[in-house]
Amino acid sequence: MLLLSACSKKLITNSTEPDAELYEIDNKEEVSLVFFSFGETNESEKHLAIYKRFAEAFESIEEVHVLRVNDSYVFEFKNYGYYYFNNNGTKLKSGMILSNGVDEPIIETNPDNYIKAYESYFKVPFHDKIECVKTREEEIAKRQKESRQKLEEKFKINENYATRFIKNSNILIFPKASSNLSCLSGKVITKTFNDSTKTTKCIMRSETLYDKNGLEKQYTTFINDALQSEFMYYRNPYNLIDSTVQRDAKGVKSKYVYKYGKNQCTIINVDGKNAMISKVYHLNNKFQCIKEETFNGSGDLVRTTFSKYDEWGRVIEESDDTQKLQYEYKNQQEDFYSNLKNYDLKDNVLLSENIRYEEGNKSIFILKNKDKILFKSIALINSNKCTKMIYNYDADNKLTTVYEYFYEN
């Protein structure tokens, strides 16, 4: 197998020429197997034969995408980073690119090694269609059974448990109540415009409902006043989330049930008789999430994130196999970071930096790569410390969107 990171000249990179014609592969957290050649005359019989074997084996597996491309493109893999393959200059006739939807893809150019590369990269044996589908169905059924068993587990939740969980869990895991109930008590309507004079109204708007404790109950988006999506929170008497239900424009619902335990919180997707674990948050004795596991719809573990905290219980670092986020705070009292740096672990380079600061009645957020500003957002705060307007600017400092907030208590 040709592991690209070991090449003297990388065939797969995380940068591409801006005017390149892209073949986009947007299968985040899912498997992509790309069989490429540049013109059908460059395809060997073995290359084509093994492509057909893979295509038939995974024909009914939604999470595995087997692609055959015969034209000259720059391939863009939208994983948890953007990766590109451009054959220009490498003179490769054909090959197979393997991507797990998370990490940097790899490439194999010898058809004799395609199957070996697949088994080595994904740590699973390759089976042809009948055996593969049967094995996969048995595996998914086993995971569904385990998920249903988790749904039926009993764990006694008391006020002390709920209070500690809500107070100490990461805000990304569990939404917090606002300290200012004048902002988040009732309905908050957000309207979107394309210009600062608010004459060009966007087709989308959103409404958020909060309870008397400042906790979110419902988030709804509309397009041209027609419902686009609706997200509902259901809580127990201690304000812990019992479940969430999302409904799309067609009325299709997705339900997620929260199951709490001594050292973890598990989120299970429930669809009729089917159930599958989608998230597991592992907690320390302070109720802080120190490890987050993400699973796809078939129960495959697709991402593991680790978190570290400072002595005041704030997240200072999050990392997975590819990236590391470092949070910095202005002082001991601030709950929201003032600086967030995103590092690529493989090359140990700074990918981006998020800077946040206050300036009078403005809250300013800047996303930059080295000295280049990629995005800027300016929020105007009213006398009640509630967000009134948000102005978003692109890399050319051009205003792209304006959000206006209305509060109905």
C-alpha cells in the first residue's frame, strides 16, 4: 500500500489551485472507494474487474460509496478536513483511493494490491456481495439489540445528579440556560437580510422558544414562511433532556433519547422498532465529558474526541485523530473563550484561529488563517445585553448576511 504521507511528494494534499475543476466527494463519516483512470484506454482489465467486485459487494450498503471516474479532475474529499488529489504531473494511469470519511485518504495504484489495501486500511476482511451483506446485516442487528437493551436500562436520577450534570457538562454536549432571562424567556425571532439597510430580505428565518428557566424548548426554521425543520427538546422535572425530536418539511421525524448513567450519557436514535446508539459521552467524577464517541446509522464508531478542562471547569483542549482545538480565556470569570486555535496533528501546523473580543456594545468574532482573515462577525448588543443585530463579512470584507433579533417575552 502506498501511504501518501510517506511520499516525498504528496499525491493527496489539503490545498488545491482555486481554478481547478473539482470532483466533490462529500461522504463525511462514510466510506468512499474511488477507482480512477484518465480515459478508458488507461484502464487495465484487472483494475476494471476489481472495481466491479467492489461495486457489486457494496451495492446495497448505503454507507459505502464505490465510484468509478474516467475523466481528469481534482478530487475533493470533504472529511473532517478538505483533501485533494490531482493527477496532473504524477502521470498515474489508474488507481484506487480509499477514504473513511474522517481521516486523510490513501491511494493504491497496483490492482494486485487493491483488496489487500482495503483490508489493511479498514481493518476488516473483504467479502463478495452475498457474504458481505449477510455479515453486515448480522452486525447491525446485533448493535440494534444492544441499543434497545440500553433504552430499557434503569438509572435513578435525583436533583443532585441533574444539577451537577447541567452545571459541569460541556456546553457543546448539553445546552445551558442563559444568565440573562430577559433575552431568552419566551420567543426569539431571527430574520435574515443580504444588506445592512435590510431591504433585501432572505427567504429563511428562524424562531426559538425558551421556557421560564431560559432553557431552549423548540427551534424552528422557515423558508418563505413554510416550515423547513423543527427541533423539540423534552425534559424531565430536573431539566435534564429526556429526548429530542426533529421534524423536516415533509413531516418525517427523527427521535433521539438520552440515557444517563453513573459515568456516561448515551444518545440513542429511535426510529420505530429500530434503535441505534449515535453518541456516548464518558464523564469523570466531576461530570465533565472527557471522551465523546460518535457512531453512524449502522453503529460504526466513526470519531472519538477527547477533552481537557481547566481548574474552573472550562474546556481548554479537544482533540481527535486528526485535529486539536486549544481554548484560551480572557480571565477566570469568562465562560466563553477569547481565542480558539485549530491545529493539524499530523503536520503540527496551525490551521485556523478564532478570536473573540468585546468593544463597547459590540461582540466581535474573527476567523483567520495566519494573517489572512477568512470571516468576521460583528454582533450589536442592546441595553439588556441581548443580541440585536449580527453582521457577517467574508474574506474580502464584503457584507454577506445580516441577522436581526426580536424578543417576545
